[in-house]
Amino acid sequence: MEAYKEYFPTKSYRIAEMRLSSLLRAERDRLDALAATLGREFAIGPDNLREQLPRILEFTKEYHAAYDQYLKAVLVQQPRPIQCRPACGNCCHHYPMSVEPFELIYMYNELRKRDDLLLLMESCQMRSDKFESFFEARKDLGLSEDEAEDGALHDYFSWWRVCPFSNAVGDCTVYPLRTVSCRMYFSETDPKYCTPDMLQTEKNDSYIVYMPDTVEDAVYGISEHYSALDLPESFFGGLLAVNGYEGVLGG
Ligand code: SF4
Ligand code: SF4
């Protein structure tokens, strides 16, 4: 798997990057101003989460739409067509990380309307516990935190449990809500090679579409404003933590 590909600054790429940047800048400025008004370092906390919810949902939807535009501008530059298609969820056996707090809130806000919420939370708990046990086992081998996390991600993928949001045929049941971590992963080779044993081989050409550093910095600036909620950046652990604010979100 390639971690990074070069992107050329085509016109559509520049437009998409500018749109993403200006959206993020505006939200970061809004949160900076809100924090200043409230006389504290970070804008969002348990005390105003409910009140801020409509804007969080609106912003996240806009962020995902702007990222999708950016993706289009990047993917059109790739020499070979991507092979990703519906019901081809081998990559949905990974343990998604680097999920932003506002994305967790956005997705959880829809999940909480579902009758199977409890079941979903139990599935998230089971996966989160398993990842933690892989992580601890790696640390027991004397690895650093970063090395242990990389090892645990690999162990988890090899464990081969599909995401609880994938249905019986391998489609994502939360597709419009999925996080950037789930949107950014592609393959130019057959989906059958998106498996743990083929990942590091030449048969697999999968890659992640990263955002430019300036955009990443803006995302970080926004996410910092959610620090008081203390949400983990892992997908399953993060959803469980938002579930802890059920009473606040329910109003
Ligand atoms: S990354 Fe691989 S498994 Fe995932 S959607 Fe693309 S081709 Fe399918
Ligand atoms: S949320 Fe959807 S896209 Fe993401 S891992 Fe789960 S099933 Fe796959």
C-alpha cells in the first residue's frame, strides 16, 4: 500500500482545495470567537453541546461534501481507474482511526435514532476492547506507543471482523455519514487483494488520499475546540464516548 501520492495542482484541484480551506477557516474562526466570548480556551463542551449541535451537523455535512469534491479532483489524476465499488468491503475490516470529534457527533446523531443502537454500541465496545488488547500485547513486547499502535492496527485487520455498519452483502449502511477516514481509502487493484496477507505485496495498489498540510492544520484547529469532550480518535471508541453524552444530546 502506498501511503502518499503526488497530486498536480490542476484547476479543479485548486478550486476544491480552496473550497475546503475556506470552509475550515470559517469554522475555526467561528469556534475561536465562541471560545473568546465564553472566556475559555475551547469552544465546545458538555455544557453547550446541545445548543451547538445544529451547526456541528451542518458544518460536518459541508466538510464531507467539500472533501468529496477534493477527492474527485485527486482521483481523476490517477493513472489507473480505481476498483472500489459497492459491496466490496474488504477494507471495512480495518480499525478506523483519526476520526474527528465533529464527525463522531454527526454520525452518532443519526445512529441514536435507530432501534438497534444498543446492539451497535455493543459491537463497537467489542471491537474497541479487542483493539486495546492487541495494543497492550504489542506494548508488552517493549514497543513504543506508535509502534504498538501500528502493530495493533495490523493485528486487528488480520483478526478479520467487519465493521458493524457493513451489511450482509458488504455495503456500508451509513454511507452518506461515513467519516473522512472511510472516504480516503482507495485501490487501483482488484478488491480481492485488499486483504491482510496481500496488503504489503505488489499485487495490492491501495492508497490514502491525504489532504494538504494547511488543510490538516485547520482540521486540527477545529478539533482542538472539542477537547473538553475528551473523545478518542478511534471510530468505535469515539462513538462509544459520544454515547456517554446521550443525556446531553437528547435534550
Ligand atoms: S479499498 Fe479495496 S476493498 Fe475497499 S472499496 Fe476499494 S477495492 Fe474495495
Ligand atoms: S463506516 Fe462504512 S465505510 Fe466505514 S468501515 Fe464501516 S462499513 Fe466501511
